[in-house]
Amino acid sequence: MSLDRRTFLRTGVAGFGSILLMPSCLTRKTSSWQFFTDEEAACVVALSEQIVPEDEHGGGATEAGVIHYIDRQLVAVFDYDQVVYQQGISALQGTCLKLHGLRFEVLDTDTQHALCEGMEQGSLPAEAWGELDQGRFFNLVLQHTMQGFYGAPRHGGNKDYMSYRMMGLDFPLVVGRNHYEHLSG
């Protein structure tokens, strides 16, 4: 069987195009999130609310959009933390199901708080955690939650500068993004 040049090019282009599309077939994306599944996002939302809860001074991590910050950063700057998040969420959910028969995000806040303390101290039952250090996972979520709550909104969190308003701070000046008035006179 001989191929003419046109058939060869069509076949080659189709094959090359298929190769380019293959990475999109391998991604975990099953929801509107960039990294998380809906179930993983619900767990991280509940974790971040334990770290920065809503109180009389203002909204918490959810209202500030911390989950959006973490989700966005895990496909960009913090892509090296993806496995830790996947394993940590899975281990936490496994621990919660074993101890309480419920997923972390549906437990009452006192039980969630106790689990967070246990995770931070590394004292949760080790079976579900394998090689993953519980404290490392908790501290990673803590660090990312604080960055998402107090950082610049352009990174996905701190919606409408919520944390700055809560603390009574002026919006931060960003060199190159400010508009300066020229004073005459």
C-alpha cells in the first residue's frame, strides 16, 4: 500500500493533533475548579474556615475566597504541593470516616477543630496517613489559607480587600499600578 503525500500529511496532522490533546485527557479536572474536585474543595473550604472563621469583625476564609486562591496557586506557583494536598485530603477524609462515619466538611465545628489540633500535633490515627506527615499537611493548608486571606486579591483570595478593611488598613500601594496625581502650583 502506498500513500500519496496528501494522505500522509492528513494522517500526520491528525496524529500530531491527537498528541497535543492527550494531556487534557489526563487531567483530574471534574468540576469548575482548576485543581480540586468538588469533594476536595469542600474539605479545604472547611479546613480554611477552621483557620480563619467568620466572626464579629468580618467574614472568614470562605467569604474572602481563600479556596480560589489555593486552587489557583496549586496549578501555578505551588504545583509541587499537589500530591501533598491530594494525599492529605484523602487521609483526613479516611480518618474522619473511620472515627466519625462522616466526611470532614459535614462534621460539627467542635469536632473539626479537635481534628485540626490532632492533625497539627500529628496525633490522629496513623493508618490513613501512610508516609505523609499530618503536621506538614496541616501547616501547608494553614500557610496557604493565611496567604489567601491576607494577600493581594489579584492572586485569587482576599476578595474586595476584605482582610485589609477588617484590620482598618488602607489598600496596599503597588508600585507601577498606582495612579498619581500631579500637583500643580
